[in-house]
Amino acid sequence: MRVSFSIFLISAICLGHSQLQNTRVEKGCGNGYPHLYSVYSSVSAFLMDGERRVATGQDSWAKGEAVGDSVTGIDSKSSSDIPFRDYLLGLFWVFVASDLSYMLVSLHIKILVKERQVFEETVKARTAELVAHGEELRQQRDMLKKQHDEIEQFHTQLSDSMEFAKHLQDSHLQDKRELDALCGDHFIIYQPKYSVGGDFYWSSIYEDNVIFCVVDCTGHGIPGALMSMVGLVAFKDVVLNQRIVSPAAVLEAVHHKIVTTLSISTPGDTVTSAMDVAFCMLNRSEGKLWFAGAHCPIFLVKNCDSEFPSLKEFPGDKRLVGNPLFRGRFTEHCLEVEPGDMVYLFTDGLVDQLEQHQRRKFSRSLAREMFVQICSLPTEVQKREIVNRIAEWKGSDVQTDDITVLGLRV
């Protein structure tokens, strides 16, 4: 509607402007074309009146005709028609600008509507993706929670089982009061790698002889603990029931008992099991110490109260107790001892412990040096010193193996 009206206005003004120019040329040469100028003025006045009618809501054609008749005199009002024409041209450009603005705004609105539709479709698609992804995450969360609950339940059961196994193993190991009654002045360090371990110690009395040993069984944790129970039962049976007390004979008897106990029904197939053992029998009245070992040595330190104590190492045989692949007899050593001497038995967990930074083993040489330095101290002080040195050497690293150290003063 606005475009049609503007086109009509353009045509009228162009026609009027053309006739006006001709009238100006012939204005001084007679009448010219006064009727054309009158038409232009009438159309212009009619258009102005029409715009006013549209604006004010009036619809009287009579008034428009009166206005048209009032402007037919060209001579009397020719001087005031030129500003009026400029006004009409300005009005024309206002309508043109408004039409162009309307068209541009309409086009921009259409573009914005289309972009909004595209944006809404994109948002819907992304929302659907997020909902699907959220559902997948919820399923994964539920699955992880279920797995966490199962692992936590399993960990609780395993911890309870380990605690019960530790209780069983500790109940079979002799406490300090019993060892004091059997061994006299001594100390014992028992540090399994886990709650339970494959090391164990045992002591007994046979007539005037004190029997004591440390044993390192194959494996750590629960497997090692089960093997230690088998080994402990075997040593008790051989010494207490069979009344075998000679160290070499005890190792032979325990070896055959372990092989027989752990044999599988299939002929020729056996469980690979082994024990490192340091077994001693001490007679304080005679000043003699009998020793037999399987991969485990003992250290005997004499002249502990002197300025220069002397340490002697007695190695065990290079065979294992309980492994059917090893044949031959164990060697028995008979040593002369004096009151005040120190005897040290230990498993390989002591010498194999790794240092925190340099990753080197504690080694037997450092163990010998340590025992020489502390041999004159009371046994309880020796125990604290060994524990502190192991802790300093290990640092924040994990423990390499089960550690058992038994020190006995003659």
C-alpha cells in the first residue's frame, strides 16, 4: 500500500515539475500553459489534502475540491508555488526513505526469524545430544558405584580374612615372656611385609639345651603364612614328638616331612616349596653351640665387651628344606662359646632390603658391621637400634621382604 502510494506520488510530482519548468520559460511571453500548472498545483494540493485526510480521519471530497478550485490562479500565486513544490519534494523523499527503511527492516526481521529457527533447531539437537550423553554418564556412574561397592565389600572381606589369619599366625608364635623363659637374655624382631608373612621363629628346651631357629618360607602374605604354619607344625613334631634335636638331623627330618605333606596325588608332581632355615642348639653349661643351616648363616660375635669385638660367620648349606630337587645331607657345626657372646640369626629380608634413593641392598657386610657395633649393648637397646637402622635405610620405600632377626646372648 505504501509502495503504490509512493509510486503515484512520484509520477504526479515528475509531471508537475516538468510543466512547471515550461511555465517558467514562457512566463514573460504571455499566458503559456496556465492550465498545466493549475493541474500540477491541484494534484499537489489534492495529495497533501489526501495525506491530511488519512492522518486526521476526515473523508470529505468537497473540501478537497474547494482546495483544488482555490489554487487555479497562476498569476496571482506563482511566486508562492515554488516553496510549496520544495515541500512536496521533501515529503516525497520522506516517503521513499520510510519505504526503504520498511523494506530493510522487513528483510532484516525475516533474516533474524530464519536465524532464530536455525538456532532453535541447533539448540534442540544439542539438547538431545546432552540428554543422551547425560543418560550415558548416569549409567556409567551407576555401574562405577556398583563396582565400587563390590570392591569395597571384597576389600572388607579380605581385610577381615587377613586380620583373622594374622590372629591365627600370632597365636602360634611365641610371645616375649615365653621366649624369656626359654632363651634368657635375647631380642626378637618380627616384621612381615604384609599383615601376615612367611617368616617364623620357634624355641624350645630339651634337657639342658636351648633350641631356637628362624625360618623363611617361600612366598609372602597368605601363601607364605600358610607355608609357615606347615613348617612350624613340622618342626614341633620332629623335636617334641620324635625327640630329634641334633640340628642337621632336625633339618633332614623336616625336609622329608614337608616333601611328603605337600606331595600331590599325581606321581612325580609335587608343589614347589622351600624354606631357608637357621637352626641352633645351645648348651650354656658346656659352652657349646650346634648349628645347621639351609641358605641361612649365623653370626657369632665374641669379646663383645672389648674394644675390638670379633665376628665369625658360619654359612648354611646351599640347599633348601622342603624342595624335593635338593639331595644330600645337611652340615652340622659345633662352636665354642663363652658367656657374653652374641649369636645372631636372621632371614634374607634384612640383607635384601633396598635403600630408598640408591636402590642398593643392605647386604651382609653392613649387617656384620652393625652387629659388631651394637653387640655390647643390652639386647632391648640392640633391638631398637636395628629397627631404626632398617627404617632409615628403607626410608619411604616399601619393605622388600619379611624381616626376622633373633639375637641371643650366651
